Amino acid sequence: MAPKEDIKQVNAIAKEFNMTAGDRKRFGKFIEQEKAAGYGGTKNERGDFNYEELRQKAREFLGLD
């Protein structure tokens, strides 16, 4: 089974930001924690993040902001 679109986006962001496999895993957990805390994105009613929002979250996760 191919990865879902949201997983593909997170993988692409991880690659863009040169994350290690461990960083990628922690980034995924970070994204889920953000959504659970009410800091979700605007992509849909579930609070998923669009691509630009994921890029911003990656910057936050990596301490680049």
C-alpha cells in the first residue's frame, strides 16, 4: 500500500530540511502533538496542515525560527 498523501508531504518536508530518519519520526510525532493541542492546520476539518504550514512547522521543530 502506498503512503497516504499527508505522509508523502511530511516525508518531502523531512527530505527538504535534511532530517535524519530519527528526526523524521520525531517530526511526525511533533505534528500530531500540535494537532492534539489545538494548533492544527487549515487543510481540512481534522486540522491537517497544508504544505506551507508543514514547512513552517519543520522550521519550528528544527529551531530555525
